Amino acid sequence: MPARYVVIMAGGRGERFWPASRHSTPKHLLPIVGEAPMLTQTVERVLGVAPRENIFVITTQAQLAGVRAACPQLPVENLVAEPMGRDTAAATGLAMLLVQQRDPQAAFAMLPADHVIHDVREYQALLNAAFATAESADVLVTLGIKPTEPATGFGYIEQAGPWKNVAGREVISVKRFVEKPDLATAQEYLASGRYLWNAGMFVWRVPVVEAGLKTHAPELHAGLVALGQAAARDGWASALAAAYPHLKKISVDYALMEKSSNVVVVPATCDWDDVGAWPAIANHFPKDAAGNVLRGLAMVEGGANNIVVARDGHLTAVVGASDLVVVTTADATLVCPRDKAQEIKALLKRLEADAEKKKFL
């Protein structure tokens, strides 16, 4: 079997999980769901697919110490910090260069650090099928999630029809990628049965993704070539500091996936949740008789359907209120209606602009 690699993207800020999530300890470095940091859980899930020496994590300088603490099972040289975020296409290009340095023909997976998947055995089988697909043809492979609701927070993948069966799994040709739709459009997608959610999980061989970037994102590809040459000459730390700020900032969906005609999808058959904001944790923890989810030293009296998360041994109590998210930390407290949890990002913009309060980010 050819060598397989996994690259985990762990540079996000997890803003919708403030005040627990901060710049240096964002969502993927916290046990939002489960007892270990989300990144640690992601690494454990893929250890059955690739050996630990073939697993990389791409993060930021601010998060590097936290990533090292969360990934003690990985070689320290496999934990690579971007000098600054340049979006997912640049991260994909950096991943390509890291794998190419080890094996120019290898296949590698690009995976988010912060998803929740409980059925590990089925997930590993899906990843193995995606690897086998990428190794069998010059295709870009993605894992698609069957929609369960007309979600407007995800991109969608329109299926074109059967491609072939690989490793006992049906692989589908992709007609197009669609950006996050409005509600009416999402309802049409769900009713049609032709669409899958784009979970941002990809598998491809180094030469295939490089050819795609060269064709569809030539400016970015040129910058990556320069970065690779500088790394071979001066080492990664120096090369990244000099070349990375000049890479084009663009998502891999825009730069590559939406423009490519050689994309196939493996429909996922495992559970999956991107746990995008505080209300999502209610799907993963038990509720009391009134529908409250309580984490840590938390109590609700005369209220229903609240999510209360208490940290640092701080007792947090809610009396006579319902449908709230309440999160306490050592230095900040959040109180908001459950249906307004997505608006936390607007609050963080205000904190960013306030010299006195910026320290709480």
C-alpha cells in the first residue's frame, strides 16, 4: 500500500464559542464536546488511517504551544505554524509542499480540526475509500454529508451521478459546488436529494492537487513554488516568514474545487457535526427534565431549554429564564438567547475595536 498522509488544519479562531474560545486557545484546543481537546480527538480518529509520523498539523504562531500540548503523540516537526492566516488554499498548498518533501507521489487528506464524529470505525473506512479513490485516478476527492435539514450555514455539493465503486463504497461525480444558500434555496436542495453538505474534508495526490492549483490558481501556485524552493535552501521557518505573507489569500473552494471538473465525492455514512456554535452542543450532552444542558457547576431553577457552561469551579445559576446560552469563564461571562448565538461574532468585532476590552479576545 502506498504511503498515506493526513494534514489537519488547526488555525481557526472558533469565535462563536467565546468566551471559552480565545485567540491562543480556540475551539479546537478545547473539550467543547468530549473530554479531550477537539484537535486531540481528530488526531486519534486518523491514527488508524495514517501512521503518526505521517500526520501533520498546520496552525498559527499564537496557537503553536497549545497544539503541541494537544498533540503529544505527533513528532514536533510535524506541527507547523503559519506566520499568518492566508485562508485554506494557502494551507492546502503548504500541506502539499510538506507531503511532497516526504513523497512526491503520495496521497494526503486535508481535514478540519474541530468536527465531532463518534463512529470512528465507519469514518476510517470512508477515509480509506477516499484514499483508494485518489490513488486510482487523477481526481480530487471530497467527503459529502447527507443533509438532515435545510441548513444555510454550509456550502453544498451537487451530485452528477455515479462514478464508480471503490473499496466497497459508491463514489459520485460532482456537478458543482454551491456557496451557502438562503433558506428557500436550501429547502429546494434538501427536497431534491441531489445535494450533500460540503464538510471541508478532501483527499488527493500531490501531483493532482498541484496541477489543479497551477491551472486554476496560477498566482498562488507560483508563490508556493517559491516557498518550496526557499524551504529547501533556508529551512521552513525562514522560508515561511519570508514567502508566506505574499501568498494569495483565498479559500480552497474558490481557488480549486469550484473550478475543477475532476471532482468526485464519497457520501459519508458516519455521524458528523461541525458544532458551529454553542447551541450545537445540546446534541451531544444529556438534558435534564426541562431540556436544560448543564456543564460544570451549573443550575437552572424554573427555566427550560437553557445551555449553561460553567468553568473554573464557578457556580453559575439561571432562575426563571429559558432558551438562553450562559457561559462563564474566569474573566468573562456570556448571556444570550439561543437563537442569537450566531451574533457573537459582532460582539467580538466591538471588542477588537476597544483598546481596553481587546484583551478578552
